Amino acid sequence: MTSIQHWINGAGTPGVASRTGPVFNPATGTQQADVVLADPADVDTAVTAAAKAFESWGDSSLTQRQRVMFAFRELLVRHEDELARLISAEHGKVIDDARGEIVRGREVVEYACGIAEALKGSFSDQVSSGVDVHSLRQPLGVCAGITPFNFPIMVPLWMHPMAIATGNTFVLKPSERDPSASNFVAELYAEAGLPDGVFNVVHGDRTAVDAILDHPGVAAVSFVGSTPIARYVHERGTASGKRVQALGGAKNHAVVLPDADLEFAADHLTAAAYGSAGQRCMAVSVGVAVGDAGDDLVDVLARKANEITVGPGDAPGTDMGPVVTAEARRRVIDAVRSGAEQGADVVVDGRELTVPGHEDGFFVGPSLLDKVTPEMDAYQQEIFGPVLSVARTGTVDEAIELINNNPYGNGTAIFTGDGHAARRFGREVSVGMIGVNVPIPVPMSYYSFGGWKDSLIGDSPIHGPEGVRFYTRNKVITSRWPHTSRTSGAAFHFPTTS
């Protein structure tokens, strides 16, 4: 049985662990590794190493940081296939989907390669007689990331390249369900020339999370996960004086107007709902059919859902892999059952799906529910699985109202050929990321990622310009260099310009 260790101060940490957890292969349902679970002492060791490394890394040149990021980016390209297969083996997603998340994560590394431009300060000459003012941004110190299972490479890459490129050191606590990708990344950083201690990985559960949130040596924490845990992380982290980014859950709607190309819209809704078995915070989980689009849209969605090939993530031709755990599979099955009991039409039922040769795997097929209403559990809950619910509204105004009444505001989309309707939709929905004929509107790395309402606790989105601001502090310096012959005494009143 493979033992997955922490990575601290540039090396793995072999030894006897007091606690371990199982790592499964979701396609077979069998345990394939043990992962060491950190105690507070392990977290302290990692933070201490990061604090020591910050003494020099915080003063490193922008050129040095950029060179590391360029080298790291090339290593991610070179090892993309290995990383994708590692992700697929522990998460269950198909290989091409894993490659896709590597690419989207790598875009943030590419943004970090130009960190010198993003860290430019400002200068104002002669704000008063002989007085100049300039500003600069400086790193915080030791930063930490707590990341979810569904994107074991992409979400951490939204955090640590930004933190490291801005001069901080980093401690990553990835999901214990699929931990191996983070150790692989640590090795790539070392090969790229990153000094020991700048990037560290501690594996663990809530014990490790609490140790990070309480540790006085951690200046900032970035988190992505469910809304209840995001709220907990934000409250506990800020109570101990830390900056906290806390991105929560989602219930993303995609509105389809009667003038939309239904084949085009259904193609994209199907991919957005069932890709990665629906285990994405930007997955479309509610399709909103407006007016007379409903029946025809559901017919097309049903046909496309039934055409999806479900199987192991590394098998050729597989469109959708298993969910991550047996518990996740039960949650999906319960959501479909609840929808049926509460009055939804089960148009496509994936509860009984089995994959030959993988009967013990955590497989569940695509499910499509029609005539779902906001009172139903299937609408209210973040199922995080391959279930697409279709709700019906008479007008686009009703669709906007439906979305705005939902407590989540992560992402949404509209499918239409009507520019006026699309513009109204973009301006009026209370959602942070919006797609127009684009189902999963994840912004590029030079924008920032973050929702509204219960999808973002606090006000700090992730990566891009907001990431630079989060991982640095602004400093303003006012200076004067007087000639001794012109020196005059200081005034006792509050200083003013002249």
C-alpha cells in the first residue's frame, strides 16, 4: 500500500504517522493508498519552514521569481500527461477533463510569469514643495491554501503561484481524497529552482484545517469548498487576525430562451451538467426553460444525456467517470429519489447504472429532472453530482427573479440570439460570473474568479488582479530631501501641502 507523505522544506517526510486516511480508486471502489493526516505539530513544522524561507524569498528579486514561474510552467507542460493520469486515478474524472483543469490552472502560472508588471507601484512628483510620494506592494509572509477534491490541480494553482510570485511562502492543505497531485507539484517546483520551504504540502482533515486557521505564523488563508465550511473558515481565520479568501458553493442556472438554438444550448448544458460527473462548482445544475422552449429543450437534453458513455476515467471513449466516493454516489441517488417523491418528472434516471467489470466503482449515471420547483430538495441542495434539473418560467423576467432569489450567486448563463435580452440578463442577475451562450463562464487568469451572495464569504475573489491585492499589502512612502541651507522648522499644526 502506497503511503502519501507531507512535503515540507523541500522533501518528503517519511516516518511513522499517528493518523492516516484511505485514498480510493473511484472506478474500482478499492483503496489504493494511505495518506498521512497532519497533526498540529506537522502544521507547525511546515509553517516554521515557510517562515524561515520567507526571510530570503520575501526579498528575492522579481526577476528570480519570474524565472522560477517560467520554469515551473514548462514543467507543467512537460508532465501534463502524468499529472492528468494521477488526477484521474484518485478523482475519477476522464483524462481529457484532467488535462483541461491543468491547462486552466497553468494559465494562472502564466499570469504569475508577468508579476513584475502586476506589482508596479505608483509615483507622484512634487505633491508639496520638495515632497514626493510613491507606493509599493509587499508580501504578507506565510500564506496557506485549503483546497477541495474536485480540482486537485487547478484550484491550488489559482492560489500558490500568485502567493509565491508576489514574494510569500506557502503551505497547501489539499483534499485528503486526491492528494498525490499536490506532492507532484511540489517536486516540479523544486526542479524549477524554488528554494526549499517556499512551498510546502500538509495532508489532513479538520485537525489540519483548524491548526492552519489558528496558527499565529500564518498571515492569510485561501479556501474553496462548500458554503458552510467557507463560512467557518472565514469566521475562524479572521478571528485570529488573518486575511481570508473563502469561496463557497453554487447552484448555477442556465437560462434558455425560445429563440436559442436548442441543439447548441443542449450540447453545452449537457457538457456543463455532466462533465466531471457534475463535481464542479461551475457546473450547470439548473436549466431554466423560458416560455415555449421547455418541452423541446427537455427532449433534446434527454437524448444527449442517454448518449453519454460512463466508465473509468482512463478508458478510451469515456465521457463521464465515477463520482469521488461511495457517499457521493448515495447523495446523488437520494437527490433523484427525493425529486421524484416531491413531484419532479424523472426523464432520465441514472440511479441503477452499472459499469461492467467495475461493479464496485462509485458510478452513477446522468439524471435529468423536469418541472423542478424552488421548493424541492433537488433545487435547494447543492447535489454536486450528475443531476440536471429543469425549471420552467414564462418570461425572462421570471427567470432573472428565480436566479436572484437563489441564495447562491457563483455562475450563470443565458442562451439566446437576442442581444437586448442578454444585456439585460447580464446587468440584472445577482451573480458574479455570467456567460452569454457560454455555459461555464470561468474567467481567464487576468480577471478574477468569485461569485456573489453565499458563493463568496467576505469580499476577496481569487487569482488575477484581486489575487495580487490579496497576497500583498500596500505601502505609501512620502519623502523629502531638503537642502541644509533651506531647512525650516516644523509646524505644530496638522501638516498641509504648499
